[in-house]
Amino acid sequence: MTRKKVREGFGSLMQKDCPVCGGTGKVLSESTVAMKVIRKIDEITSRKKYPAVSLELHPEVAAVLIGAGGEKLQELEDKFGIDIFISGNAELKYEDMVIEKGSKEDLQPEILDLDAGDRITVKIEDQHASNENAGIARIDGYIIIVNGAGNMVENEVEIIIDDMHRTYARAHLA
């Protein structure tokens, strides 16, 4: 005859499943969350035609949706026929999204007062999700894609602005 353990173990009394991953030890990738965001935009635009949508996302998800050089964002705007404004917020979880719908005038964020050729110092916060040669800096949620700074995460660097867009800028190291 053997004894059968009928009580919960000490670990189960002191721990609980992760609310983010549900206890699997894994979370959704940036690309998977980006696909969920695209499906949400499709759902929104199929119900009612809004001229613009503003998205606040985890910065790595935002970088995937903008794409290297902004080409993915342009594709999304062309596909849905609307203006899309994307900003990064590092306090959001990967799968979180804040979506606002409305007019371009109401949703358009203030563009930074920078021009092509301006030199500024920024902190590289992340490596770009789809271009490991580029780094991501942010100023008030406005994304700056810095070519050549992919290996400089956590460093302050001087950059030169190449071009400004509604929700992001491109730059290179000075």
C-alpha cells in the first residue's frame, strides 16, 4: 500500500499562473499582435467608414506595423483607405492596444518641431523589430527609426533627421 498525496504543494500555495501568458511561459510575438491589430482595423473600417484611426501600442508592435522606413504603415493606409497614426507606449503589454476612431484633424498627433538635417541627441530604446540594423528612439511616443543604431540599445547617441512623417521619423547616426 502506498500513500497518495492529497494536499496542494507548497509552490501552488505561494504562486499563481501568470496573468499575461496564462501560465504557459510564453506571450504572443510582436508579429502576431500586429496581425491582431490589422484584423481589428479591418473590423472597425468594415462597420463604419472613419477617415482616421489612432493606435497606441507597445513600441515593438508599433515598430512592426510601421515597418522599416514606414513601408508597412503606407501599405496599411492604402489597403484600408484611411489615415493611421501609430504611437508607442512602453507601459502597455504586447497584446494591449488603445484605438481611437475619428477625423484626421482630431486624431493627428503633434509632429515634433524637427526638420530634415536637424541634429539631436536621443536614447536608443529598442532594436527595430523587423530591421536589426536600426534602433528605435522615442520622444513623447513619437517614433524615430535610427539607421545603424540597432546595436546601441540603452545608449544616448547624436542623430541627424532624414525625414519626418506623421507618426514617425527616420534618421541616421551623426
